[in-house]
Amino acid sequence: MSITIKNLSKSYGDQVIYENFNLVLEKNKITGILGPSGSGKSTLLNLCCGLTNPDKGTIEGVNFQSISYIFQEPRLLPWRTVRENLRFVMKQKAIKKPGLDEDRINGMLQLVGLETVGEFYPQELSGGMRQRVSIARAFLYPSELLLMDEPFSSLDCALKNKLMDDFLEIWKNDQRTVVFVSHNRDEIERLSQVILTFSDKPVKILDREENLIDRPRMVCPIDPD
Ligand SMILES: Nc1ncnc2c1ncn2[C@@H]1O[C@H](COP(=O)(O)OP(=O)(O)OP(=O)(O)O)[C@@H](O)[C@H]1O
């Protein structure tokens, strides 16, 4: 089901962020959002997942039990190992086959190149490795909607490319509705099938681009093995 935002209004004090705002986020597509700093992009993600309530209007089509969020900073549980962090989100939904879940964790660790650090704690990993765990965690949780708020912005170029490829590789096999916010047009173009450009607040959609060049596209070739 698509997500339909209807007549949404949201203000913080006298700052009007959204006023009668309408948007449809298409099911199982990656929608990228560009816009000026402070315009209200993160607020939209927070409204979509219920962290913030609208003053007026509705957001239809969101199952609040079924949302993953990847933040700029990986928010892993520091007292749990990588594997336990992944197991933890899977336990949020009833597990019927724990053996199968362990297989999925192992498969995901392999996919993001972290198979040797499953027993490490987050503080023993580099920032890029921690963000890879966040991506793995977001996909292991059986969410229908994945919200991503600048998840690659603190990473160097090579690592960012690798992580975006990891992300696309996972998404290709497990397509979900994704809303991806970034300041970086290259990142947005690389991942998104629909690109929205927001104005400053109160937000208007200045531009909507679809299916520009064979999106989403990979930069690094996929190893056939
Ligand atoms: N909980 C809050 N209380 C008060 N004001 C807030 C709150 N959250 C956000 N704002 C304000 O709402 C505006 C939009 O913030 P938001 O974080 O959504 O913007 P953004 O487009 O994601 O910005 P950036 O690109 O810099 O991350 C900003 O002016 C911000 O200060």
C-alpha cells in the first residue's frame, strides 16, 4: 500500500513547517528527498513513523509496527554484540523459527561484509562498520517502510559507495517502501526512483523526477560469487 499524506499541517511555535501538504509515497519504491537545511525533511520522517504528531491532516497506509529507521549516527545498543543487536530487532516480532533467524543474520552479516565481527561490540567497530550493522538491522526487521535520514553523510567517499551498493543489493532482493533524505544530490540520484525537491518551509514540492536513468543503479560491480 502506498503512503498517502493528506492536508498535513505541522508547526513548531510560530514556525510553520507544513501547511495543507499532500504527498503520495509509492509502495516498494525508493523516494529521495532533497531540500534546504531546516525545511522539514526529518520532520516528515518523524511524522511518518509517529515520533511526531501532525497538527492537522492524515498519513494513511503506515503500519506503525512495521517501520525501520536508519539515522545519520548508527544507534546500536552498546552493551550488545553485533549479532545480539541484530537478534534483538528480530525478537521484536514473534519468532517461530529461531534457527531460521540465525541463518538470516548470518546471511545478512555476510552480505554487508561483517561475518567476522558478529561477536564484537559496537565500540570495537569503525563508524562505517557500525553503519553497515544499522543497514543490516533495518532490513532484518520485517518492516514495510524504511526511513533513512542522511545515513551516509558522515562517511568518506569510498565507504559511502560501498554502503550504498550494499544497500541496493539488499533492497533489490527485499523491496520495501523507502523514504531517503539527504543533502547530497549524487546520493539521492544513485538510490532513488522518485526524487522530490522540497522548498524551504512551509514545504512545497518544487520538483518531482521519476525513473531518470535506470534507477536504482549500482556503481561497484556485484561479485557473482
Ligand atoms: N522537536 C522540535 N521542536 C521545535 N522545533 C523543531 C523540532 N524539530 C524540528 N524543529 C524545527 O523544525 C524545522 C525543520 O526541522 P527538520 O529537522 O525537519 O529540518 P531538515 O530539513 O531535516 O533539516 P536538515 O536538513 O538540516 O537536517 C527546523 O527549523 C527545526 O529547528
